[in-house]
Amino acid sequence: MRRRLGWSFWLALGWITLILAAAATADLLPLPRYDETLVGPPQAGPGPDHPFGTDGLGRDVLSRVVYGARVSLIVGIGAVLLGVLFGAPLGVLAGYRRRATDAVIMGVNDIALAFPALVFALAVVAFAGASLLNVLIVLGVLGVPAWVRLVRGATMVFSEREFVAAARVLGARDRTVLWREVVPNVSLPVLSYAFIGMAVAIVAEGSLAFLGLSVQAPTPTWGGLINEGRPLMEDAPHVVLIPSFVMFLTVLAFNLIGDRLRALTDVRQSNLEPVRRRQADRLPARPHHVEEDVLLQVADLRTHFTTARGAVRAVDGVSFTLQRGRTLAIVGESGSGKSMLIRSVLGLTPEAGTRRGGRVYLDGQDLTELDDEQMRHILGTRMAAVFQDPMTALNPVRTIGTQVMEPLMVHLGMKRKAARARAAELLASVGIPEPARILRRYPHQLSGGMRQRVTIAMALSCGPDILFADEPTTALDVTVQDQVLRLIRRQREERHMAVVLVSHDLSVVAEWSDEVIVMYAGKVVERGPADSLFERTRMPYTEALLRAVPKLTDPAHHPLRLLPGRPPDLAHPPSGCAFHPRCPYARERCSQEEPPLFQAETLDHLYACWYPVGTGAGVVETSPELSGASGTAEALKAAEEAAELEEAAEAAEVVAEAAAELETTDVIEGADSRGR
Amino acid sequence: MAGSGNAHLRPPGEVVLRVEDLVVEFPAGRGRSVHAVSGVSFDVARGETLGIVGESGCGKSTTARALMQMPPPLRGSVRLDGLELTALRGEALRRTRRRLQMIFQDPISSLNPRRRVRDIVAEGPRVWGAGADRVDEMLTAVGLDPATAATRRPHEFSGGQCQRVSIARALVLDPEIVICDEPVSALDVSVQAQILALLEELKERYRLTLVFIAHDLAVVKNVSDRILVMYLGKVCELASGDALVERPAHPYTRALLASIPRGGLGLPPADQLISGEPPSPVTPPSGCRFRTRCPAATPLCAAEEPVMRRIGTDHWVACHHPQETGEILKPVEAPQVARAPEAAFPQPAEEAEDARVPKSPKVPKVPKVR
């Protein structure tokens, strides 16, 4: 795996290495001694003999800065080591053992944190004397409570993870679990915080030295140098500025390293993230006829991301129309581009690194021509969206009432009282009991199903023409799913609106939609009325998906027909038909020519396949079925080889991840835009 | 539903795992507790797959953890080949635990991101001082190529492949029982089918006994010999998959089946079989825990908790008013309240618009023998 640390990291690391090397080899460097006076004229500015100039007593400032680095670095690194030495074991113990151990350790820790640190430092140094060791111990001990807290938090997070449970199931002792499973994961955040901690310790030592409470003269320290130079500020500012600048750079470098290391723990880079570059150019759209009398027409829609690994065609030339009162389902596996398709229709794709193409017409009006402000208005009033996780769509710190009322007050200009009454009506209409009481609740006080009802009520509040529902029930239980889908259908009928339902679940799609689009690798591979598509399936991918789902009416241990392999790498899709490497019916032509959308015998039923299922072309020479009972391992193995191990997985993930990311931000933005 | 009782348990000699009256509670603050699992009993015969199905909060995952004694249950007994696991502590528990293994829901979270696949799978043998000679065999068995996969880290794999690694890790210690806690619910349908087929194949090859926990009844039915339906910490119904789907007796089982889109079972719409929201497990309803959402509930359901009783060949239900299943067999345990057979099919008030027209309860039908 390649991880990007960035040039700033290497620059910072270079600077710290330089300072460390200089401090360590100060005695060997061709420098005057730090306490030797009148090596040059006093208060001389930087020059060839003395690159950093001299101070009031004619001592070489470079030499004093280099020797001063010893104190700063010893205190900085030493204090952190001391803190980790005592803090980390306590933190790991508290985070892993929990209960009484945790309560005792954290109780003592909280008391220690409440103790005024500066007073403690001053008192110790004043009584025990201002030596390097004392300063180091004081700063180290002061850091311990923060370390305990940090390590305990990280330990708790990882102890919850299932791999820790798995290790205990294997019979590993606690000690083994800690060393092999928890500590390696905790060490990266600890390392990153260590660098930030060093920066803090260096600043703290500097402050103590400035107050004269650190190592005493004649040993130079950076804080001491700054303090000494103070009276010369007007005549020889370099005496103050140079040590200040060196200290500033060092602190900055430690912080930068810590920051970059922390970024490593958060982000998993796959080189498929959109490159942060704005791309204004649009992909050309194929000529198309703008249809009249349709609510929504999508023509040749394209969304391509520029990534480090090449262009990813998340949505690649999708066209469809949608009438009022109908439900269109978009179905596909993760990475098929189904979520990206509706985000593209809604204009919610990220700006950076994205190339768009194609047109979206709402009642004949081209939405892709609109500016952000106009689009926001459309999103608020004519098109509304509901996403998978209702918790991310709702603001956790605001009541349900304020969130449901906001779009009513902003978009429809309602007064507070009227909006509250309307909000209660809306909640009642989506089947929420006691709406007046629920309006005063916070999102976390509701169940998942209730929260999804609230987001649906919000989406419906301004009477949209189209409701986009992106996996609205995936996070919900099956009985709740039934309730929510039933609700969406009832609302569609009452309001005479259209619904676009995105789902990976074919049975949901079959039951609750009128028309279906099946997506694979960013393209439509089959499209048609639900009945026709499910009963007279033409595309082998659709067929494979249908057969892979266990059916209730099949007997137990009924072998499932397997679809080997994984979705393709969108950065490098297979040639010809993107499904051909996994297709049991594929022939030579499939890998060479991409099939266009053919018209099936049923009206409006289209499929992209050279040798469709259930027709003369498809039945001839079908390859033997990859049935579950026999040859599973062989089939899987073949699949492993066919699909490139890593890339395909990542490609599938990146779209899923991008979608997940968008979900969090866009839902909130979506809600806000409705509000503003 | 909300049933208790042990009538459905088989004699100890026939089963490898026997769970009796399992109770797990968690503190919920202010002296209250979450009644996560309240008196659940079941058993699993060697080589059998028991499916446990139910919705979130029904206690199915908590039950799985309690079997592993992680944490040990508050009350109840878990016997593995007659050995009482709840009585074991420390070293003895650690030694016994390896005979049970687990596969978790989240394929990513269940693998340590900092370790290589080979080390993850070899961890079990390493803990027990055995050689890593089975590691490659296991990786191959789960459909991974040891040569390319072993040195990679989990994030380089897709969810399905990570789940294969988890399965290899669980099987490398040659366990007697594998508990699969929602092993396919985070996967795409095509990958889900691959993993299900793999589990079936490995079960045959290594003669495993499986406890398969999932919320998707169709998935559970596909792999299970018997299915246990749970609701709010209680057992509702236990039957073979076919019996459960063809003759669901518990109102909750019926609601669950009716909620499945395109289930094709000819049940009334789900909204006529279940209403409202699940109650809080902190203050569960008295009597039958399903009564607050049950269209067939009567005062009896609030007053008295139903116990498991037999209604067909290896078909058990904990309900005062189970749906007619063709032949009502006499409960094996004497019911606490003696009732006329008609009382089993009362006409609740809600029945007016209920599409559940009771079929003639008098026509005896011989249950299918399988």
C-alpha cells in the first residue's frame, strides 16, 4: 500500500533531523563555545563570521541556539517518553479492563487533571531547584493524565472491535490480546500524539525558561535566549528573533508530523479518490429528443471522476424517463453506480475532480443549466430525497419540530404557529403517533423506523413532484421496511408524485416499483416494466442476481446459483460488455464489442446483451451452470483469478465509500438547502 | 410468544449444545436493566444447523455472545457435550472456548487492520502452540489463494474476501460448533450467495455444527435444518424451515414472513399482522412480549406468559392463540390453564377487518413427514 505523507511531512522531518543532528554533534561542529564572550563585536547582525550574529556580550548566537536545542529537545522528547511510560499502561488497562479498574484509574486521573499545572510546575522548580532533570520530570508528570485519557479512549475503541472478540474466542489470553490486537492499533494514534506532545513540551519549557525557571545560565535554552535578548529588541532584534524563529519552526515541524501521522490513521487511501482539481469542461452529450409530457427525463447522463488511478466512470451514459404517479427502481450491487446516478440527477456530485455530461429535464426544463441558487430551490420544493441512514440526515442537537418546521417556514413562508401545526399534520400523515409529543423529541430518542418516517415527512413537506429514496430501508428491520415502503407508496398515490427508489434488494424492487433499471459498472444493462423485467429477464446479470437470492419457497439447503467474481474495477473496466468476465453465456463477441440497448418484445423493455437469456440467441450453447453444490471451490477459484484481487475490490469500495461520504455531507446540505 | 419453557428440548444425549433458560441483562442506568435475553432455551444436534432469526433487539446476537461466555449470562445453563460452560472460569473456560468459534457480521471490523492475513489465520494455532501447517489448507478451503492472499492486509480485500478470511480463522482450530452472527448481512447478494454456498460446503467437509444467526428469513431457511424465531429476548417458535414457512403458527412469525417482499406465501399484508413499534427491552410488556403488536392478543396474553408447546412434528410454538397448523397436538407439558380446544382460536376484536379468516380448525391434517 502506498501512503501519501505529503512534502510538508518530509520537510518537517528534515528540519527536526537537522536540529537533532546539530544538537547531538554541537561539540564537534566548528562553532565557538556558547559561553565564550567577545568572539565578535557585541550585538553584531548576521554576517559571514557569525551567520546568526552575536548577542550583547559578543557571544555567537548560532552556537547558543544549537546548544539551546539540547535542552529543548531533551525536555520535549524526555517529557513525552515519561508521560507515555506511565500514562500508556494505565490507559490501556483502564480501556481494556473497564469497570472498577477504569473507575479507579480515571477517578485519580480526573483529580490530577484538576490540579493547576502551572502552580505545580512553579512550586516544584522553586523548591527543588531549576535543573534540567527537574524540569523534565515536572513536564513529564504533568503530561501523564492526558496520556492516560488518550490511550484509554483509543483502547476502548479497538477493544469493541470484533477482531478482539475473535481473538478471545480463539482462546488467546488477555495479555496476548492486548499485545497483538490492541497495542499495534493504539500505537499509531499514540505516535502521532507524541509528536504533538513534544511540541507542547518544547513550548512549555520555553515559557518556563522565559520566566527564568528552567535550566539556569550559563546553559543556553531557547526560552532563556529570548528572555536575554529582550532588552536589545530595538538595537539588535536578531538576538530575539532568531531563537524565536527556530523554536517556532521546530514546534511547527513536530505538529506537522503529528498531524500527518494522525491523518494516516483516519484515511485509507485507495488512489481512487477524486483528485482535488476543479474541472469545468462538460462531457459532450449525444443528441437526444426532449420529450414532452414526461415529468423527468434523463438523457445520456455521465459522471466521471478523475482519480490517481485514472478516470472512473461512475455513471456512464444513462437515459430514462419517469412519469407522475410511477415508481422507478434503480437496482445494482455496491459499486454499480446506482447511488451516484441519483446524486448526479439531483446535482449533488462533488465539484472537485468530476466531469459531468448529459441533461436532466424536469417538466422540459434543463436542470443542468441552472445555477446553484436555482438548483437549491428546485431541490427544496420540486425534488426531495431520503437517504439510507436517517440519523445522518437529522441534526442530533435540534428537536424534530424545529427540523420539520424549517423548510415550511423558509420555502413556504409560513409563520411559526402555522408551521408547527403543519409539521404535526405531516408527522401524522407518515404514521407517527402523538405527533405533537414527537415534535419536542430529539432524533436519538426515536427508533430507526420513526426517524426514517420523520425524514420522509421532511422530504414531503414542500410537496415535491419527485421523491428520491436511496436505500431508504436498508438500515431497517424487515417489518419496519414493509411499513416504510407502504408509506412511500401511499404518499405517492395521495400526492400524485413520482418516486425513484434505489435499492440493492431485488425483491423490494420487484414488489414496490413499476419500472426498473438494472445497473452494472455505471451503465444501464437492463430496463423495463417490473413485471416484464422479472418474468422475461433478458440480461444474464439480472438473471444471475435473481437466482443468487435465496427464496423462501425453496427447500432448505437448496443450492444457490452462484455469480462468481466481483463487480469490475471502474477505473479499468473490461473491454466490450463489462459483465463478460463473470457471464456464463459470454462468447468472443462480448469481450470485443459493447452491446447497445436492444428492444425486447415487450414494450419499453430494453437490454444490453448480445446473447440474451430466454431467446434463441441465449439458449444455444449455454455454458454449464455454476451450481452451488458442486464445484463451489473451483468456481470461486476461477472467479478469484478472473477478477484482479485487489483492484476490483477497491473499485467497488471507492464508489461505496464516496457514496457514504456524500451521504453524510449531502444529506445535511440537502436538509439545509431546503431550509434556507 | 414471548415464550419460555423447555418442552422443545431434546434429551441431552442427542445434542451437542444445550442452552436452558438463558438470561442476559445489561445495566441501563438508574437501577434499571435491559432485558436482552429472558429465558431462552434451545439445543443443537451434532451436524445440524440451527438458524436463529429475529429483528434488531430480539437478543439473537446477545445470545451468541452468551454462548461464548462473552460475557457469561446472568442465569441459565449452556452445556457443550454435557460440560457446563457457565460454571467454568479462567483457564478452564479459555481451553473450552476454542471448541466453539464465531464468525461476525462486519467483515472489515472483525479483522485486525494491522496484521497480515496469514498471521490472522495463524493466530489460533499460535495461541495453542500448534504449527501453522493448516493455515494454507484453510485459506485454500475458503477459496483464497495462499500464495497471493496470505501476505496482504485486510483492507486490500473486498468484504466478501474478508469474510472468507474470518471463516478460515474460525475453522483453523477445528471447532465443534461455529456460531455465525449475521455473516452475510453486510454483503452484496452475489457475494452473499458465494459465502452461503461456502459455509454449506465447509460444513459438510469438516462435519461442523452451525448456529446461524440472521435477520433474513430466506437466508436462514436456506442453510438451516431448524429455525428458532426470537422476539424481544424470548423464543416464539421453533420448527424446520419448511414447516415454519408453510405453516407458521406464531403471529410474529407470520408477520415476519408477510413483511418479506415477494415472499410468495399468500399471507395477508404485513400491516394487518403487526402494528406499532417494538416495546423497550427495559420495560418489556407483561405476559407475552409480542401482545402489544399482535392482532390476536387477548387479556390472557397480558396476564400469562405462554410456554413452548408442540403443535406438530418437531414444531413448537409459544403462543396462547397460535395460527391453525393443520393438526394441533396436545402440549407435552401440561398447560397452566386448562382450555377447551376452541379457546386456541378466539375471535379477537381486531379480527373484524383482519384478513386472517381462520380456516376450519376441525379438519385434522397429517403433518408432512420429512
